[in-house]
Amino acid sequence: MIVKQPERTDWRLVWNLIKPYWVSEERWKARALLAAVVALALGMVYLDVQFNAWNRDFYNALENKDFQVFRAQLWRFSYLAFIYITVAIYQVYLTQSLEMRWRAWMTRQYLDEWMDNQVYYRIEQARSADNPDQRIAEDLSFLTSGSLSLSIGLLSSVVKLVSFIGILWGVSGPISFMLGAQSITIPGYMVWFAIAYAGIGSALVWWIGKPLVVQNFLQQRYEADFRFGLVRMREHAESVALYRGEQQERSQLAGRFEWIRHNWWSIMRTTKRLNMASNFYAQFAIIFPFLVGAPRYFSGAITLGGLMQISSAFGQVQESLSWFINAFTSLASWKASVNRLAGFHAAVTAARVQPRGISVERNNVGAILLDDVELRLPAGSSLTAPLSANIFAGQRILIAGPSGCGKSTLFRAIAGIWPHGAGTIEIPSEAKLLFLPQKSYLPIGSLRAAIAYPAAEEAYKDLAIRHYLALCSLSHLSDKLDESDNWSQRLSPGEQQRLAFVRVLLTRPQILFLDEATSALDPETEARVYDLVLQELPAAAVISIAHREVVAKYHQVRWQFVHETAGENQIHPASAPVRYTIQSTHINRSQTPQFLES
């Protein structure tokens, strides 16, 4: 399994991911919430400063055995603690509110971009981004929550550093020592010790934990691949059971999980080394200020309250300088998610601006016009010769040919989802087109919603639905319209195809494309649904792809895909040789499509 490693983060791309919400239509609410969260974070820093002063006064009262001051400091601690708890609660509450607002907005934006102009289809065809479901569901969540927590944490650390470094400088005082014959005095020596201590710890943690970024990136990808395999197994449970393919599926799932397990052990080893360094760093930081402050305390230069204030201020400065150490694991996970999201955003942007080789336009002619349409494979090689043709209302056209010759690809080109090729396709501006693939999509939900798709669930009356269910030999489903289920799993292939024809009769398109839409039906049922379509939609054009010759009697013209060297009544290539061309023959001489040689 070859996995593309994440590239180095381009912070301009990160800013492009973060910026849109803060300049959107919700910008004022978002900025107000952010300002409130920042104000509360700064308020907590101010309270930390008050607690630092309280430490000095409280321990001095203990040292002096001053009960009045001791009692006053207890009351002072009580109201400071109450305010601190209130501020902490509302900071978390407002931060979570902002996270969800931001995530909801970005989810809507990404869903719109992903769904717009069949971008999701192009990404799947190009394989330009893996697991888009995970990127929208999880990576957007990591982006919003991680960006807020890390940025607010960094801001608090900077403000706390500015607030306490002055306190620490003032209370720690100078330290003097002899270096050889020379006396050296370091003013505010505790500040320099804190900076050196945090600097060494940060460098060590970065060096040890650097592999976590790539490891977290890969872990998210492997987890998504494993979930996809499980979902696919569930969706195709019947086929797997009929093939007795459990062993093969188990082997594939076990292989995907092995990637998870292998990478997880790598994460564990890195995390173990990281925890050893960070825990040693954190534990030693508790006693470190006492070690370096003890000489001045025992010499009588500072009181016990002063020593406790030094310890508290040192802890705050050291914690502020250690933001990188404390946030490293979260930062690594956030960076991995941002890398994945940046890649997905780039894939979506590329798919949206992808140049279309086949132009699909609207006209007022009342017919589908194909002008020098050449189908190509994604790699660029030609699949068919350029062809020009007209499809008029009421025509019945049968498209036949060997598998892989481009029959379904022609349908995709007319639908506007196959950009690979050249030429122009014009579609009547007011015409309603409907494409029926061999296996129609049935969304999970009520049967009524599955039938009405892509229209709203309440688009059609129950009386009409039951009427067409009966005509399509599905009367046994009439009392199940309100049942919710995974209908693509519950119904047989034949029932699914008949249900698709119920959708056709309710939708009543002017142009109907059937891509082996009756392949799972017996000849009698197939004849019944074709007769029903021709009876109910007499003015509609019907274009069918089918391999069974019996279907030909419901059509007037045959478009036969043949190798370009076969046959004479065919559309000739305009330039270089191609694989297939179309040979036109009349099944019924009336309403023959007009072909133009390209």
C-alpha cells in the first residue's frame, strides 16, 4: 500500500482555510463571541495575578502567625475562587458555542462546494482526495476546535508571560556568585532560569515528538479506510454471502486494520518518549524554583511568602514559556488534520475549475444536438470517433455494442458529468431529463422518500404512488410507504428496477435514458414496463442501452457501437484513428435521427 506523505504546511493555505468564516455573513456574531472568549481568557490571567499576590500575603500570615490577616486572606481566596470558577465555566461554554457555529458554517460551505457541479463525482473519478466523508466530518471539527483552543491558549500564555515576568523579576531579585576571582551578579535571575529551562524542554520535546505529525496524518487515513471497508461489507452483505467471500473480506479488513495497528505502535513509541520528556520536565518544574530560590530564603533575603510568590510566579512564567511543550500533541493532531483538509480543499478547487472538454449547453430547438462529440478516456486516449446526431421528441433509440465501447460514457457526457472529450452537446432548455442506471440509487429513509428521490418526500400523492406501484407489480409495497429502511439492501435487484420505473412514471420526463435499466427483469415484466412507459409517456424520447435483442422491438433506430474498421454506414472519424464509431440502422423507418458526417 503506497501512501502519499503529507507535505510541509503552507501557512497561507491554513489562513485561507480559517479566514472565510470570519469575513462571512456571520462575521459579527463570530467576532463578538471571539471577543468575549478572549476577554474571559484575559480575565483568567488577571485572576492568576491576584492569586499570586494572595500566595505572598497568605504564607506571610502563616509565617507571622497573624490570625487576622490569615482570616482575611481566606475570605479573599473564597471570592477570587468563585469568580475564577464562573469565568472558567463561561469561557468553555462560549468557546464550544463558537466552535459549533464555525464548524456548522464550514460544513455547509464544504458540502455546497463538494456537491456543486458534480465535484464529488470528478474527485472520485480522478482519485484526487481520499475519504472526503472523513475530511468533512472529522477534519473540519479538528480545524475549528483545534484552531480556537490553540490560539486562545497561545494568547493566554503570551499575556500571562508579560504579566508574570515583571513580578518574577521583581520578587526574585539579583543573585551574586564568584567565577574565579570575579564577582558576577545576575539581576532577576529567576527569569533567566525560567527561560533557559523552558527553552531546553521545548527543543527536546520538538525533537522527540516531530514524527507525530506524519503519524497522526496516516492514522486518520488508515482509520477512514478501515471504516469504509466495514461499511462496504455491510452494504454488499448479500453478494458476499452468496459468493462465500467471508474469508477474502476478512483478509482485506484484517490487512487494513494491520496498517492501523502498525502505525498505532509507532504513535505509542513516539508518545512514550514524548511523555517521558514532558512529565520529567513538568515534575522537576515543581521543585526547581525552590531549589534556585532557597539560598535567598535561608539567608533571610526573602520571607516565606516571598518564596511562595516566587514559586507561583516562576510556575506561571515557566508554563507560559512551555506552551509549545504542553500543546505539542494537540498541535501535531491539528496540523495533520489541516494538511488533509488543505489537500481536500485543493482537490475541490481543482475539480470546480477543471476545463470541460465536452461542452454541454441549453438551446431552444426542442431536440438534443450532438456536434462532433468525441469521447475520451481520463488518460486522454480516444474512445469514439466524433459524431453528430439529433434526438427529437418521441424518438425511440436503442444503443448496443460490446462492453467498454462507450455506451454508458455517452450517457454521462449528455448528463454533463463526463468532461473527457471534445465537441458540443445541446439540450432543450425546458426539457426534463431522467437517467436510469442499472442499479438506481435508493436513499436510506422512508419508502416514499426513496420513490420520490431526488424530489422532496411529499412531492407526490400517495394515491399516485400506489397506482404506479400496482402497475409495476409492486402492490405488496403499497402499505410500506412510511417504513424507513435501507431499501437498496431490502429489495431485490428486480424490485429496485421496477421501483425506478415508478419514479419515471411519477417524474414524467420529456427525455428518458435507460442504461440496462431492465437487466434484472424477466422478459414478461420487461415487456410490461416498456409498454407502460410508451403508453404513459408517448411524447417522450426514450434512449436505451441494452444487450438483449428482445428490447429492440420497442425502438425505431439502433445505434450500434462497432470497431471503426467495421461496417460502412457509420460516422467517420475526423482525424486520427479511434477505437469505436457508431453505425446507424433503422428498426422503424419513421422519425429517423439525422446523422451528419463529422
